[in-house]
Amino acid sequence: MKIPKFPKVFTTPRWLRLTFKTFKVSIRVFLLFLALCYLSAYFYPRPLDYLVQATHYLLFGKSEPPDVRSLVEFKEPAIGEIYDSQGKVVIKLANEYRRINRFSDFPNIVVGAVLSTEDRRFFEHDGIDYWVLFTSVPWDVVMDSLKATSQHRPYFKPTLVMSRGGSTLTQQVVRLHLLSETTKIEKKSDLIVNNWRTRVLAAMPYIEVQHVNTILRKIRELHDSISAEREFIKIYGSKTRAKEELFARYASSVYLGSVYGIGYGGEYYFGKRIQDFTKDDAAEAAFLAGMIKYPLPSVYSVKRQIPDMYLTRKNSILRLMAVNGYLTYEEAGEFMDHEIRFASLEEKTSAPSVINDVRKELGRAGFSPDDLFKGFVNVYSTIDLRIQNIANQAVEKGLAEYEKRHPEYAGKIQGAMVVMANDGRVLAVVGGRKIYNNRAYRYSDLNRANRL
């Protein structure tokens, strides 16, 4: 029995068949391109450098390589110190409390902690770790966007979130020092680069101007990171040396809450110079590295308290250090149980009356207060802190004895003292009581030793 053939009721239009065919070809080409990018990222990333440069040219047009002179000179604000005649620090003054360290200042355990959490393949790549960029960043963007979309209730509103992550140390240095102005205007409603290509991007569905600005900043960051590393290699002669210089600048720049830089972070939080860290300080090194991404709020650092999340992050970094070979797994387990304790906060200075006089003398010598507060100058004074402490105690004890004999004047009297050597050198200055009217004496207060 023959089955009757029914006439075709509907025939797919030729233009629709061509559209589907073009779409399928496009998908295959895209997947092939993506596969080649992943293979290149893992085995030979140089072609991807050319892709970044081509994309930068497409969006920004022809541009000069970044000027890395400021990064090479690295004149970041640091700590200005006033020393006594014996070389002891009288006071540390700064707008940004930071030590400028060389790479040789950082022990291997500190370098390992930073690289394990921030850029495991820092000494291998040429400024960009494409493997991390292609594996972690897309996943973070998708998951963060889904999370943001799900929070729009009761209506469904697709939301794109441009997650930050996957940046190498070089990229972070470039962003901090070469693209700081671009980063400031990234979230504004105006395009960083306004041309027909960027306007087309901004007109696409679910993409806002801020998203386009983030993409533009990221492309420029990738391009400038490649260029900066090449310039550093030219200046310092080898890739290893260039990487060491970039690491030193990164480690001296990061914000850790109340202070800047891994170097001074070791002093401020643990009372130990970063050069003196050993393998026994692996837990402290991991703690400092953990604060790079999550700086400790000043309310905790001043009270010397440690939130639990920072201890959890410290343990995660110790595990990464074991994975990367800086510690054995047994050592990492032991350091996870190691109790982290902050060093107690030191007294700012025992010679507050000296500070204002030193600042005035600097002015007479042609220096500005900023030269001291930015660490461009250090001052060696004639003060002797041993004699200064004796003078402080003498004034406090003498006034306390007087108040015992005359209780009606308790809390109402003041005192001052100047100790000088036979040759006229000032050895100690006490401008007032340590505590007066329930307030600690500061160097900006009236110095009764030379003003009355």
C-alpha cells in the first residue's frame, strides 16, 4: 500500500536558511577562535599580545607607549623621620605611612605569600596572564551578573556586572600609577574615548556607558602592561631584573588599611622589619598578603583586633603557598594553627615639643613641611632620647609632688624644661605636661620651653 504524499504546506524561506547557516558557521568560527586563544594562552601567548595591541588600536587609534619614567623613578610619598643624636627615631611623620623597599628587602617567604594570592606566574608571563584571564574572569562576570540580576525583585532586570579579577601584578601597578586618572572617571556617564566604535558598544542592549568605560580601561591596562614590561626590560637589562623592580613597586604601593606597602605593614602590625621575616613568620606574611585585597579597617587596626575573616583568608593563602611550593603541606597546617597577634601601638613620640621647632628650622633652611611629610628628607637632630625621657619624668614627677603639697592647684599647673650641652646643643625639650585637661600633649601645642 502506497502512502500518499501530502503537499508541502510550508517552505522555509531561502533568506532564513542562509541566516541559520551563517549563524552556525559564525558559532563554529567563534568556538575555533576561542579554542585557539586558550591554546595560545597556555602554550605560546605572544599572538595574544598582538591581538591586544590590535584591539587597542581599533578602539583608541594610534597612540604612543606609556611613559614609564614616573614608575621608574617611583617618588611615592613615604615616611619622613626625625632622629636623635644616637640614630634612634624621635618621630615618624607621613601623609601616607609607607616604606620604599627594594626587591632584596623581601624574604622569599614574603614574596611567596604575595605571589601565591595575587599572581602565581608573575615571573613567567610578559605582563598578562592570559590563562587566568580566560578561565577566571568570564566565570566571575557571568556569576556576578546572575547574582545582580536575581536581586531585582519583583521584576526581572538583566544586569551586567564587570567583575575585577585576573589582573597580574604588572596590571595592578599600571592601574595604580599610570591609569589612576582614567580609573577615577571610569564610573562617570561620559565615555572615556568618544568615537563611533565606542558609541556602538554603548548602544548595545544591557550595556551601559560605565560598562564600556570599564572595557576601555581594561584594554588600555592590558596594552600598557605589555609596553611597561618591555620598557622595564630595556632599562634594567633582563626580564628577571625587570620583574623584581616591578614587584618592589607593587609591594611598596598596596594599601593595607592604616598603612601602605608590605614593608611598613610588617612594622606597623607585627613590630618587625620586613627584612627580618623568616620562614617562621609565614603566618604573618600570609596575613599581610591577605590584606592586599581586603585592607583592614582602621577601627580594627587601632584597637589591635583581628576579625575572623582575615584569619580564614590567612589560612587560604597558606594552603596556596603549599600548593606553589613555598611551604610543605605539613608546615602550612602548623602555621594555620599559629596564633596571630598584633604588636602593641607604640607611643608616637616622647619629644613632641621638638617636632614643631624642627619643622620651623626646615622652613628656614628652604624646605617645606611636605618634604618631611612625604619622606623626601630625614632630619638628624641633637636631641638625645635617653635624656629626653629623664627630663619628661622629672617634669611629671616634680609637678605631681607639688600638687601633693598644694592640692588646691591640682590639674591647674604646667611646667617646662630645656636641657643643653656645654657647647649649646639642645639635648631635651619638655614643653608641657604629658596629660593636661584630660588631653595628651601634641607637638602642635604651646611649647612653654621657648615661647614664654
